[in-house]
Amino acid sequence: MDALLQFALIFVLAATPWVELMVVIPMGAAMGLPVVPITVVAFIGNALPVFAVIALYRWWERRRGAVQRRWSQRALNVWERYGLPGLALLAPVITGIHLAAVMALTMGTSRQRTVQWMTASLAAWAIVTGAVTAAGVEIFTGA
């Protein structure tokens, strides 16, 4: 498969809700792609839809009404205990980053703070996942 097509696949999968960086980055490495570019493409692919969700949230509310607040008990516990920072950092594991952005906005968090925390979370997860993947590739291939 052409490398450009493989990177496009990484981008699209990273942009897909509930398919998080922790899946896409190792998958790209398994396809033989270099880890650093995969990490960058996966970060951008995951971040752009989150930015779109945040940007369009108020428009959606004006057009369709308030988003119903039916969150899982686990998500509510994270929100009550850790607030936006905890939700953003745990989102790729517990809810998916896209849904976490919607949850933060429905709980009254500003768009600016939501963008900041979701971006920081995605960057942290991308760096950690990329580093662990690179280490794994090095161990298994001896490269």
C-alpha cells in the first residue's frame, strides 16, 4: 500500500470517534510506518474533529436545543472528582475524547478551556503512545 494512503488511513482512523491514539499509533507502526510521523498525523487527525465539536457545539444547541445530560456514572464520577483536567486526561480511556469534549461543554466549561485541556490531553497521550510504540518497535526489530 502506498505510504500516502497509509498515512491518510491513520488520519481518518484517528478522527473516528472512539478510535483513539493508543490504537492508531501502534497500528501505523505495525504497517511499517515511522513512529514520529504517525504520531503527528494521528494527533492532528484526533484533534481536528474535537476542535470542530467544540466550535459547533453552541450552534448545535441554538438549532436543536440543549444536549441531554445522560452520562454514565463512571464519567460523572470522574467529572465530580477531577473536573475538566481529569476528564480530559482520562477521556481517551473512559469515554473517548470527542464525547468528553461534549460532556465538558454541557457541564458549562468554556470553549477555550475545553480546547486547552483536550489539546493538552491529546498531546500527552500522543507523546506517551509514540514513545512506547517506538520503544516496542526497537525491542522487537532491533532497529
